[in-house]
Amino acid sequence: MEEMHLSRSAAELVDRLERTGDLSDGEFADILTCGEPGFVEYLAERARAVRERAYGKEVYLRGLIEFTNICRNDCKYCGIRRGNKHVERYRLTEEEILSCGDIGRKLGFRTIVLQGGEDPYFTDERMVSIVRKLRERHPDCAITLSIGEREKESYQRLFDAGADRYLLRHETADREHYAMLHPKEMSFDHRMRCLRDLREIGYQVGCGMMVGSPYQTLSHLVKDLRFLREFRPEMVGIGPFIPHHETEFADQPAGSVEMTLRLLSVIRLLLPDVLLPATTALGTADPFGREKGLLAGANVIMPNLSPTNVRGKYLLYDHKICTGDEAAECIRCMTLRVAKTGYQVVESRGDHARRRAENP
Ligand code: 5AD
Ligand code: FES
């Protein structure tokens, strides 16, 4: 319906985005800023149609185990950066991680995500042991790792041990912007190298960026979209930047929910069968952020599966939601919330369409 109010040029732009993804930088920027009434709704409607062609009404859950908040890095935006002395640090034992996995499997998760800071304690040997045991106990589950930058050989060993997927946000596709968000010792080239290594090894790879991170410009976001179009990741995690009070970005403004929703729709149109989470950051920035995300083209939710006694210690940003809720409660809550959007949580590995044949 909104289409009737939309100028022909705006509708034509969305159409071309969907058909070819081949837009100029200026046209991508137009889509991200178009203020015509009804435009954002139209974009979301088209994104939903594309998402439904690829995945129907299904929403996939990922059980997120935040197994260590110890990190050797000092990313300027992140609450658990090394330099933050006010964090109570923890790491789960192998037994605790495995028991979280068991609980998750019983609750209906078919993807277990192990996420943590870059904690040197978790050497290849220790990670391989955990992945191998998870793989043995839950042969019908996908195992996703989100443990930062490592060397290719290490990624290969973890893959051989049974990991299927890897999440490593690129954070920004612009080298100078990357340098503004990270300390000198972190390298844009190494991060990009890691993503290509993961891809070469055979992981389903997820990258992504924060929306509205400090110093981010429209042209940085356009660059991110170009990078996504070229790299064609299986997953894209995006969420608004939210300041953390113990970082040098404490007084920076939070990223925009509306821009995040627009980007979700654009990414869906650009990569029709991408796995796209409505992130916890989006749910933190807006009480209905995750629902809005699903209605803008997202098809994945990542509820927290960490033991409740560590939940409040894995704070990358302020006011994070669900830090007091049991995993079972989050599943119940999300199943209801998802149903209200007209979509449906399903108990499935939720592999990327390109990779489904490998894991029937
Ligand atoms: N606000 C929003 N997202 C953040 N992340 C880290 N810190 C913040 C923050 N302050 C994101 C990064 C990282 C992912 C795990 O969380 O993109 O890759
Ligand atoms: Fe955690 Fe709603 S998703 S309480």
C-alpha cells in the first residue's frame, strides 16, 4: 500500500537493490537516508517477502554460552576490554560449558554458540577438547564459535574437531575507521585475513558491524554493504552501538535503531538467504527491537544460555537485557514474542540455504 505514496525513483531503487544489488555508492546512501513517508516500511515489506521465499516463517534460535569474559584485547567500544579494571572476570570450566550445552539441547536449541573474549587460557588444546565433546554429545547440533582472531591452523583444528560456523564481526570495512575503534596493536588486515581463512577452511562464516559506532559516517556504512556484497557471508550480525560507561566512548551517542532496521532490510535484499539475527543490542536499544528486526528481514534470535551467575559479568555495553533470566525463561519469552510477529520459532539447526544439503 505504501508503494502508492512512494516516488517512482525510490521504489525503482529498492527494486534494483533486490534484483541485482548493483547500486552506486550514492544510491546505497540514498536508500539509507531516504525520508519519503512509507519508505522504511516499504523496504521492510520487500525484505520480508525475500526472507519468506528463502526461509518461510521460520525463526532459528541459537543458544549463546558466554564462557569467558577475559580478553587480551582493548577494543575502545567494548565493556570487557582488557583495560577495564572494574570487571569481575570469570571463565567457565569445561564441565560447566558442557553442562550448559546439555541444558541448551534439552531446551530445544540446535545451535550452540561458544562466545568469549580472546582469553589465552583457551588454547587450541582446550578448545578442541570442548568442541570434540560437544560434537560427540550433540551430533544433531551445529557448533558455532565466536572467539575472535586466531591463526589459520588453529581455525582448522577447531573445524576438524567439529565446529561448523564462526562469527567474527569485521566491525567496519574502512581501514581508517577501524583504527579509530581499536588500539594500535590491532590490525584491520589481520581481521580480514581471519575472515578469508575461515571461509577457505569451510566454516559458515558470520561477519558484521555496529551501527552508529563512534566516528562512523554514511560512507563507512556504504563500504560495509559493499564488503558484504563481495564477501557473501552466510551470517551477518549487526546491532546499534551502545556506550559502556567504563570505556573512552562512554559519552558517545548510541547508534540508531531506525538505521539498524534499514540496514537489516538492505542486507536481506542484498543477500537473500543470509542468516540475520535480531541482536540483543537491538533488543537493548528498543524494548521491541528484536521484533522490529524480525519484521525488517531478520530470521535468527540468539538467546543467552550462560549460567545466571555469570550473566551480569558479560557486559559489552550498558543496560544489556536478559541478564537476570534463566535460559528457559528467555526461550519461552522469545517464542511468544516471535509468534506475535507472525513468525514461528522452530527447533532446527537453521543452516544457511547454500549449506543445508550437507546437514540433512
Ligand atoms: N555496543 C554494541 N555492540 C558492541 N559490541 C562490542 N561492544 C559493543 C557496544 N558497546 C559488539 C561488537 C562485537 C560483538 C561481539 O559485540 O561488534 O564484535
Ligand atoms: Fe530473555 Fe525475553 S528473551 S527474557
